[in-house]
Amino acid sequence: MRAQYDVVVLGAGPAGLATAITMRRETRASVLVVDAGTAARERFGESVTPDLLVPLKQLGLRERFRAGGHAPCPGSASIWGGDRVGYNDYILNPTGPAWRLQRRAFDEMLTRAARESGAELCWATRYLQSLPGEKGHRLLLSDREGKSEVRGSWVVDATGPAARFALHAGARRIVDDRMYGLARYSTICAGSMTMQILLEADEDGWWYAARLPDDRVVVLFASEVETARRLKARGHEGFERLLGATKLIAPILGKLELKGKEYSATPVYSSRLDRPEDAGWLAVGDAAASYDPIVARGITKALEDGVATGRHIAERSDSTGSYSERIAARFRIYAETRAHLYEIERRDGPFWQKRRERSRAMVVRANET
């Protein structure tokens, strides 16, 4: 790690890596990417919309992605807004099918591309704080060797909803809604499962299930924090019992022989920064604005942000507000889409009443900015 870089990216998820790749493709600037975690770790997010191929083409990775073993998804089957199963197919979509990712392979593809472009990557390196400096930003980092300082003419915050740098720089996170997601990953030993994404509304939340390209299946339940805490108790006994009562998903999973069940959990935010940019820094991906996974836009949004951020820094010597306007405009579309989805489901339980109320309020606030 050198003492000075043109761009320091905090976070090596899709948004941070897309930023680094774009910067190197556009400018050949010196780029450092640091991440507090390790390269090989499980991340949430497997289902992506057909337009994922657009930012992948801009990154020069579309053909590499197509050869990466990811599975096309023909559409979804859902119980949402009624008692009968409804279908949403991608057959007529001009950009092609949706995709179910081998997520670890997808992240490794981005990591390799960033390294091949000339960006430097440092794992297990945590951002601690920013320090006063005359030019650019001084960053205090910590790794296994101890603390060190690095300077960046630009800083890109890709630290997820925590937005560690942006909040230190004085930005404020506006949280419109907060849920919790419980996920279970397991390996299919025998049996076959539809290639469709499965969605099902429940009194206390909603279910998502999908077969992954590596013969695994993921099941996620999105609900209130208190409900998730109860379902996690006694080895996720409540999670399994509630899953077994689903009308669409349980019968399909019941035809499979599964092993190696692994559980994980994550907060689910609908949130954004009041300002995702300022002098010499920008926030990307979930750091700038985090979305409810019901809209399936997280990974595509992250890549789009990375491309836009890299080009913004390459083309401008200062921050003019155009990037903030782009983030705000896209969040308004997201807020309206999310509100529409939760309005369709007419259950009267507390979970659904709260989602509708908060979704409507989010649309109002988003259109005020």
C-alpha cells in the first residue's frame, strides 16, 4: 500500500469494484480498494433483473459473465395479492431473461477484473476515520499489521448502509423503513426444482426461494426485527415451522432431499443519504441508497453506481451535484415501485399495514427532494 492514490475505494462489493474497474478503464488513475472482510465470503443477493447485462457490458464483462455458469431465470411464480399462483415471465423481455447468480463466482469475476485493470486490493483492512488534510483526504486504516495512513484525492464510500466515510463527513442517513431478512442455504442431494423465482406473502412478512446454479437452494423470509428474532430461537425452529406452512414454496421444497442447512441474517433497509457526494467524495451502491430486495435491483444498482461514479470522477475535477440528482431520481422510481408492490398485497396484519404506510410516506419524502 502506497501513501498516496488518486482514488481510494472503501468496500469491495459490486459497487466498489465496478468503480475501480471504470476508473482504470477511463483514466488509468491509481486506485486502491480496501475491504474489512475477506475475499471468499457469502454475500446476500442471487437474483438479478435482465438489465444487469447493461452495466456489465460497460465494464467489459458481459461475455465473461455469460461464460461464468450463471443460470438464466425464465420468470417468477408468486402468491401475492390473492390466493392463486400468478406468473411473471421474461420471454418477451427485449433484454432477455433474469439471472440467478453463482454469487461467489460473480464476486470473484469482479475482483479479478479489478486486479487485471491495475487497481490494488487490500482485504481485512478496515477504515477507521478520516483526518484533516490540506488536499484530498487522509484516511486512517487498520489491518493485521496495525494502523496506517493513506491519502486519496478522491474517496468512494462503498461500505453499504453503514456509509462509514459519508457519515463521518457529515452526511445523514434517512431510514424510510427497516426490516430483517432470515436466509437458509442448503444443498440439493436429490429431486428437481423449478427454475422460477418463488415469492409468497405471509401474514408476518414475505418469502423468497430460488434454486442456485451450484445445486443449492436459498430461502429467505423478510419480516419485522422482532419476528425474525423469534424465528431464530431454538435453532431456527420457528423459521422451519413457518416455512412448512407456506402454500407455494413448501410443496416444492418438499420434493427435494436437502442437506447442510446454513442460516444467516441481515437487516433490510430502505434508506438513503441526504447527500451522497461532497468535495472529493461520493457514496455508491447501498451506501448511497439501499433498496428493499422485493424490487430485485440491489446488484444491478450497485454496478450502475460504480460505472457512473468512475465516469463522474474521470470527467470532473469537482462535484457539481449531478451525481446526487441521479441518485435521487432513481430513488423516486424505486419508492413508487415498492409502494405499488406492497399495495397489491391486501393483508390487514401489522406487517402489511406498516409496509403500506411507510411506503406511501417514502414516496412523499422522495418527491420532496
